[in-house]
Amino acid sequence: MVKATKTPAKSASKSKKNGCTLTVKPKVLLSNLTLLNAAVTSNQQGLDRLCIEVGNGQSIFSVGGDIGVRITHKANKTSTSPTVQVSCRQLKNYAATLDNSNHKLHLSLEQVAIANQKETYQHSLITYKDTIPEHNADFTAVAQVKASEFKQALDRVTPFADSDIKSIISGICLQLQAVTNESTEESESLELTLTGLSEPGMGHITLQVVDSVENDDMGAVDNLVLVLPKRAATFIANNAEDFTLSISEKSVRFSWGNVECTVQTLKGKFPDLEKIKASVAKNDTSVEFNRSELQAALKRHQVASSEIEFRIDAEECTLTQSTEAGSGAENIYCSNDNDDAEEPIRLSLPIDYLVKVVASVKSETIGLQLNLVPEEGEDVACNNILVEDDDAMYCLTQLVAE
């Protein structure tokens, strides 16, 4: 991308003041700035600061915050320049208008200027003097992940994570667990489980094709649980190539090509995934619907209400919703393995969440797995409802009247 050239050394002081000039290819520059600006946009802190540093035969373009991205390029000549900061968004806008010739990017403490090869035009940006927090932790590489499979899995769980960074029960949970070869009893790969956490439930999917990275302490990797902000995880899925996953105490790093993306993990008291799965382990009554028919019915009710009630009697299910503005009801066909019950099955569910679950299911039928037997000492059965689809699992919590 760049070639660093020395500023003519008329004097040591003048050379330091003038900084240095990088030769940049406009398409590569725009591609890099597009990625960096996407990180700025996804950053919860909204810090629009592009840091450019040149030294030791390389140039580094980076942005910081809770999502930090560094892009490194080799420079043909050893040159050193004071680190400067400019608006990433503005420089990206300039880069989008450049002609196809190589351009000169001149760095100085006062400004960053970009001009075409013939110097028929030049744009300048003033520099900022504030400080960007750096991610200086020691990272340990633990896994190699295929970006396409990560994105496909994330697409199926992201709808179930809240974007609100203030909510400590939302985010994308990444869990690594070693897969042991039964014959050799040795760990040969890792499972990466992605879970979207929010109220009132979760979306849960496991990737089986994750290669481990050799390190001295694989025990620290097993059952490792990290929680990322939804926007950060989405940024990785939308921009990363096949990546190496590395961990530290408070953050996680995704590395591909010449790019490093560091994300601060969320801290807080998150739902216990194993406890949630255990809560639906006894759900042995299944009520099945045609997925397309249920989806269409739910979308009609979703227009007017955030809640939907199911009344399931043998092979007929009545969906109802009622608000101050009006009400609605319709019957759809279903099948269940408890059609001899004396009383109809009644459910009260959050309609927005249920619509997301139905949309994520791949099969033509969708089954709500229920537990109709109350626990000992309880008056009502378990409120958690299970939906399974191939390698994915969704958990819904019934609404309880106050």
C-alpha cells in the first residue's frame, strides 16, 4: 500500500517538523479506510480518530476504543514520523474521490495532506492532539475460525441479542470447548458456540469446524466464555476474512491478513447458559406448526401487539392479541403429542422474539417443546419453551401477568 520516503534532511529540526511522505495506492487506501471507518461507526464510544504512525520499515493505520483495528503495511524505506491523528471519516471521504494514480500522503504534526502524483490537487486535514486508549494486553492465540461459517452462525443468533450496551444481559457469547478424540483421548479440535443473550431468552448455535492453535496452556481455553457487544460481533462477521482468535484477560483479538481487531469483552452477571439449557431438559411435549403459516399469522398480530396468546386444543390453535386499540384472533392447524389432555394448553409469549425464532428456523415445520408437569412444590409448569432446529437451539420465556 505505501512507500515511505525521507523528507530532505536540510536540518534535523526541520526534518522532524516536516515529518515524512507516504506513497499510497488510492484503492488500497480507500479499502483500508472503509474498514477502519466501519469500526468507528460500530464503536460504542463513537471515537472518530485515525492514528497514523510510521517507523521501523512499516506504516500502521489504526482506530481505537472498545473496538480497535490496526492495519499494518511494509514501507520500502526506513523512515520515522511523529504519530498523528486525523478524522477517519473525513479522510475516507477524500479517498473516495481520488483519481487512479498513486498519491502522496504527507504527515506532519500540524496536518495530514494528500495529493495526486501530478500535484494538480491537494486536500489537508488538521491533526488532533487527544489520546486514544491502546489495547496493550498480552494475547494468546487459541483458535482458527472460518469467517463464512462464523457469519452464518452469527446471523442466526444476532437477532436475539440486544444492541443496548447498558443492558448487562445482552450480547453475543462465545464459548470454546475442546473436542476429544475418543480413541486417543486427546483434544484434536475446538467447538465454538455462539449464543445471543437477551430478555426473554436466547438463540444458541455450535460450530463444529474450528481448528485449535497450539499453545502451552490449552486447559485455559476449555470452556472459555467471552461476551461481546452485538455491534462488535457484527462488525467482525461483516468484515473479517478467515481469522485467528486470540484472548487476554479483558479483551479478545481477531486477526486476518495484515489486520488486527481488538474488542473489549463485556463484564457483568450474564445468564448461566447451562442453567438455561437444564431448564428445558424436561420439555417432552411437542406442539408442531407449519412454519410459513405460523410466521404469516404472527406477523399479522405483530402489527398491533407485542404479546401473543396461544390456546392449543387438540389439532387447533387459536392465536389472540388484545390492546387498548383493538384485538385480533385466528385459528391455525397444529399437531401435538398431548391431544388427549382435558384442558387446552395456554401460552403467553413475546411476539417480536417469537417472530425472530420462526424466521431463523430452516425446516418446514417448527415445534414448541413444552414441559406441562409442574416441579414438586410448584403450582405451574416451567415457563421456558424450547425450539430446536438442526444445530441451533432457541429458548423462550413465557410472559407472566403481574
